[in-house]
Amino acid sequence: VVTRLQNISTTQFQLMIQEEENGDGIHLEEDVAWIAFEQGINTEGTPFEVGKSTISSNSSVLNFNQSYSSIPAFIGTIQTSNESDPVSLRYNNLSTSSANIISEEENSFDPETTHGLEFMGYLAFGNSGNISTQAGEIIGEVGQISVDQDFMTINLAHTYHNPVVVFGGISQNEGKAATIRVKDLRENSFDVQ
């Protein structure tokens, strides 16, 4: 299952769940966390940037709009539905100034994985740990983990009253299609697979 976005504007977007090609195309409702940001860079408090770029099944380099002192946490998702096949954002060669990005189709129905041009949005956070305002108020936290097919508990450094966890973009260490699952979201931890 992947999420698909389309018709993003300044006031709304459309979102749907899409099963693998070999599925029946019908899926029960799922809870999906989302976040919206204005495109740009932030150098105060926690350095980060929000941007967008084109993406296809041909690997391309995404250059960040600022350089980071360490490898940033990278979160991204495909923001259009120009083709009907399920597709996910994958990346590799993440560095302080860029990442290689590629759209990856799953192949449950056929082995063809060529995908045309889509748009993707991303967040790059300059360091793991607390996300703070210019005044130093902690409003969240960010990190990067290595995870496999088994659920893993992530303990948060702070307690949140109504936490939202957002994932997006998976490194491309293996050529097989993959998705991220979050369960048991708690005030100070969550499980991810």
C-alpha cells in the first residue's frame, strides 16, 4: 500500500491509498499523518529546508538549497499521480549537499518498472534530535534509523500530547519495493517496520 497525492494547491490536496498492482484496488480506510510547509529554507533554530523537484524511474541528483554540517534527515513523498501504477520515492547517496532520488514501482503484476515524470516534495533537517523554534522552544524531534521487516520501537526524547509521526522516502539499499508501517503511536514512542 502506498499513498498517492494530486491536485496540491495553496488551500487543499487530494490523497488516496493505492494497493499493489496485483491487488483488487479496494482498500479499507487507513489513518495517514500529513504535514504541510511553505517551500523555503530555515537557518534559525533547527536548520531545515522544504522543496520540490521532478522525479522519474531514472535516478537524478537533488541538490539541497543549503549545505548541512552533517548528513540531514531526509523525508520525501511523490506529490502527483501522473501515472496509474503504484510508486514510491527512494533515495541513495545522501550527503550534506544532495541526494540521488528515484521513483520505484512495485512489480506484483508485471516486471515493468519504468515510471514517467512525477513531482516530489521533501524536507531535509540539518541534524537529528530536537526541532526548536528561534526562541529555543522544542516543538518536535527528527532522526534517521535503519529498519528491516521486523517492527522496532523508537523511543522519543520528549513526551507529546497528540503526536504525529511522518515518514517518507526509503533508502535504496535493496532493489525490492518497500513501504513503511507505523503502529502503536504513544506519547513518547512508536513502532515502525
